[in-house]
Amino acid sequence: MQIEISFVYPQQELPRFSILNEQLLILSVLRTGSGKRITPTLLTGPYAYGRLVENQFGLHGDQVTHGNQLAFNAADLSAPFQTQNNVMWQYLEPEFNRQLGEMNSQQQFTNEVKKTLFKAIPSGQFTTQDVAQTLGVSQRTLQRNLSAENTTFKQQVQTVQKLLAINYLHDATLTTTDIAYLVGYVEPSSFSRAFKKMDRNNVANLP
């Protein structure tokens, strides 16, 4: 399995910190989830990492290249996560696949914004500045590119909030206050007004 990290637009150069941070994050998730000290089979990048290569990745010597690559043995990636929940995954997988299908449409930039919002909204960090910074573009460019695909940032936020709310409403352990917070509303009353047509018995009628 080979992984390459890039911005939405290939012409944008990734800084050393961004590449290293993402490569370390991927490795950390694999090691933490599997409970094994998984070692990559290959690590390359346009910057020298020095001792980090051996200390963190378990490899010997830098391989400085024009692009970047992080590779793993397929057998290591087949190790089950210690906290895996197959029942929950069976429930969520169809919706995730549907979302991925939509994201493969012609609206490339809009789909990248959506993917970013799916992660950003539950964290509460989803202003235009937050999202633009994550995508590596200016706020002006963010708005302009969305406009070129006949949409706005506000419309995309509302769309993702609704999709998140639908998923959360199926979880009986979450209160309305919990859901309101997870979809970016400080006050539950504001969430209720915005989603007054969204109830647990009639979510299929959502636009």
C-alpha cells in the first residue's frame, strides 16, 4: 500500500511540516489501532528528516525525492484494530460509500470542501478561514472556486450539517444537545429551529 500526500491542487508545494505531520499521523493511527509497532517499507519526501527516520519510522537513512511516499506491507495493514466495531461499520458503510460516490462527481473543489467540513464541523473549527487554511488556499480563492461550481460556503456547511445530523439522530445515546454541538450549534434551540423538520421518525423527508 503506497500513500502520497498532496494539496487539492498539485501545483501547490507542501511544506516540510505538513508532509511529516501527515506521515506521522498515518503511522500513529496504524500503530495505535493495531497495537503493533508497524514499520513502513518505504518513506520518501522532498525534505531530509534526519534522526526522525530511524527514531519514529524505524527505517535507516533519508530518501530525498521530488515527491513523497509512505508505503506499508499489505500483511501489516490486514491486522484488525483493537477497538474495531463491525456492527457499527456495517451500519455506517453504505452511507459512507454513497458520500464517496457523490464526491467523485465533476464538482471537484466543492467535494474537497465537503470532505473537510465533515471533519471540521464536529470539532467546531469550520469558519471559511479554518477550511481555507486546511485546503491550502485563501478565503477569497475558496469562495471564488465554490462560486465557479454554482454553490457557496454557507450552502455547503448547511448540507454537511444536515448529513451529520441524520447520522447522529440514529444514535439513541446522543441527546439533542449533543447533536446540536456536534453539528456546530452552540445553542440547542438554534439547532431545533434550523432542523425542526428533522426528527427521529421522519429523517427520510429531509432535503
